[in-house]
Amino acid sequence: MTTFVDRVELHVAAGSGGHGCASVHREKFKPLGGPDGGNGGRGGDVILVVDQDVTTLLDYHHSPHRKATNGAPGAGDNRSGKDGQDLILPVPDGTVVLDKQGNVLADLVGQGTTYVAAQGGRGGLGNAALASARRKAPGFALLGVPGDLQDVVLELKTVADVALVGYPSAGKSSLISVLSAAKPKIADYPFTTLVPNLGVVTAGSTVYTVADVPGLIPGASQGKGLGLEFLRHVERCSVLVHVLDTATLESDRDPVSDLDVIEEELREYGAGLEDRPRVVVLNKIDVPDGQDLAEMVRPDLEERGYRVFEVSAVAHKGLKELSYALAELVAAHRAAKPKEESTRVVIRPKAVDDAGFTVVREEVGGEPLFRVRGEKPERWVRQTDFNNDEAVGYLADRLNRLGVEDSLMKAGARNGDGVAIGPEENAVVFDWEPSVTAGAEMLGRRGEDHRFEAPRPAAQRRRDRQAERDEAQQEYEGFEPF
């Protein structure tokens, strides 16, 4: 028997970007032909996609850790690395994505709906892409950015037009089996149904889906029985159908009290079900006592405003009237529902005074520490090879142009104070030296690169070599041994 799983915690890791390449083109007569290091490839994303053929989250229950592939590093001769392959994870229609705090990140409804659960890292730029008129031959490349690591919770909420609710053994599975082509397990003992069953019903020109919700008993909204596990599956329905057992053998139960109990559980659960139209089905009228009890309670239920149908799933009585009545309610709900646009564009303009980073003063061991947070500076730090002085200088230039140094001065940072870029658990910490305003300038004047100076004329080269020989000869003649 297939296990039904409708809630899992998923740990996803996107692919990291490939490192850029630092390379100089070399060929005959061109020993230093210029930088030709390629860029690293982008890391693969982890993408959740609604697939109508998937009905459970069982695969992710057994294998909750998923990772996309990394991007390949760049190479010389301007060869960029291959992008990592996106990891596509199919999920059932109606899957809700939440973070570990319970905040909704996405509600995936409709075939093909997607959500990027983890973003792949950017590939690092090679030195060919970093070259400019001011830095003609960079001796460094940028590292690839690590991919996102995310822990998300997936909850399945069945997408159905009609939800059948009621006590265990009220006949919900039997009813859905005769209304549609669904073949749920049917037996004469409580809690036979352990998973929500879904069926498709055709009534005239209207086609709609019906789901039964198993395990509702008193206290279900607080976790008793199976109700708490499956009450979420009624949240999306258009119509609620109370299936009441008119042939129950329990002396302390009757259709009216059963209805009151289930309504109380739905009210306690919440989820905005108060406005959904209700229909009452008095089931098992094929039993003589069941028919008598149905006729007895029907006036009371109609007085409460319910539409009441007397049916027998076994004898196939009253099913046509019920299916057409449900189709009418579903069609009315669809017509009243506002039409949603297929694509919604959300524009979040950047604030005028948003510098792209923040500087916060902290105290660590009695000493001041200035923490810099922001998407750009944190990404730049991750892309820097700290074993390469020129790369460190390039980072210093970028931070200076962004305005980090000015902000540190305004925050009261002094020479020698600690500066941390990034979160507490993964930060780069260094001592601030405000006198060094641009690290790359220490390695040579901008715009000057002796490897790319214009070649001197042959006559000038001969004169320079002769001058060097004359100077060496003069030094030799002036040498006096001990």
C-alpha cells in the first residue's frame, strides 16, 4: 500500500558558481598577448514545480536532502565554465511552501507553477572580464559565489471543489466511489480511510473534483484522531458536504449531533470556512431504520437552512440529484470568483536613501566592532581570493566606491578598530586602516602596466643596450680589489 505523506521538511542546496580564471594569452611572437581567463559557470537552482501526476510528498519524506550541481570553473583562451544544471523537484498541486517559522513563502496551485527554493550562486568573473583601460592585465579572478542553503517545509492542501466531511464510517469513501471513478478502500470499521481520496465527477457540462477528509472525531482540531493531519485539505474547497450516517449503531449518536460536532471542529480549526456553502447528505437510507431516521431529522436540518439529500451509496439512490446540485454550487462559486491574471508583476522600487549596506557598531570583549551587512559587500567578500594581494586590493577599491569607508568614519570607527563584513557566524574580520583608501593602487599606478607598454624602436633598443654595457664597464674598471 502506498504511504500518503502531506507534510515534510526539505533541505535544499543550490549549486555554487564556478571560479573565474586568471590567464594570460601566450603564443609565438606574443608571449604576453593579454588576459584571456574565462568566467565561471552559474550554479544550478533548486526549483519546485507543480506536476499533476504527483499526489504525495513521499519521495521527499524518504530523501529530504536535495542539491543542484555546481557551475564549472572558467579556463584560458576565454573559455567560460558550464552552468550548473537546475534541479527540478515535482510537487503535488496545492503544495504550500513555508519557512521553519511557519511563514508562507509560496502557494503552488496550477499545473506548471514554479518556485525557486534555492538560488544558484553566480560564477566568478575571469581576468578577461575584469580588464579595463585602468587595469589592463589583472593578475586575479573572482571566485564563484556559494549557492543558497534553505530549509523549507512543504504542506499539501488538496485542491478540490467539494469536500466530504463526517464521522469515520459515515460512508464518505462509498459515496465518492459511486459519484466518480475513484476506488478508495471501503470497509465496515472506523478509520478505514487513512488518506484523502480524490475523484472527478461529471454532471452535465460541469466537471468538478470531490475529496473526502478522513478521521474527523470530537477534538480533531486539537489533534485527536487523524483530523488535524487532514483538516488542511478542506481549506481550498468551494462546497462542504456533511455526510451523516443514518444507520449508526452507536446509541449516543444521531445525524443532528454528528453535524453539530463536525461544525464545531471546523469552527475551531478556522481557515475561513464559515462562508462556504454547506450541503447535508443523509447516507445509508437503504437500511430500513436509516430511512426512518432520515425522514425524522430532515425537517430540523432544513429549518437550519441546509439543503438536504437522502442517498444510498450502496443502492445508488439519490446520487443524480446530489451530483447536479453540487455542480450548480461549484459553477456559481467559479463564476463569482474574480479572474486571476496568469502573470503578476510585483515592483519593489529601491528606496532613494538606500545605500545597499548598513554599518552597525557592536561590542565584543569590551572592544568596538563595526559590522557591515549588505548584499553587495557580502557577495564581494565571498568572491575574493584573500591569498592574492591584487584581488584584496580590488575588493578594497569596490568597498571604497560603494561608500563603506565613509560610513565607517561616520559611525565613529578609528584606525585599528575591528570591521566584520557578513553575519556573525560567517564573517570576514579585519583591522581598519583608513589611511589606505584604495588597496589596488599600492600595487602600481592605475593605467600603467609595463607588460603592455608600446614597443621601443630598434635603434632606441640598441642605444639602451649599449648604454647598459658602458655603465657596466665603468663599474668594472673602477673596482679595486682588497
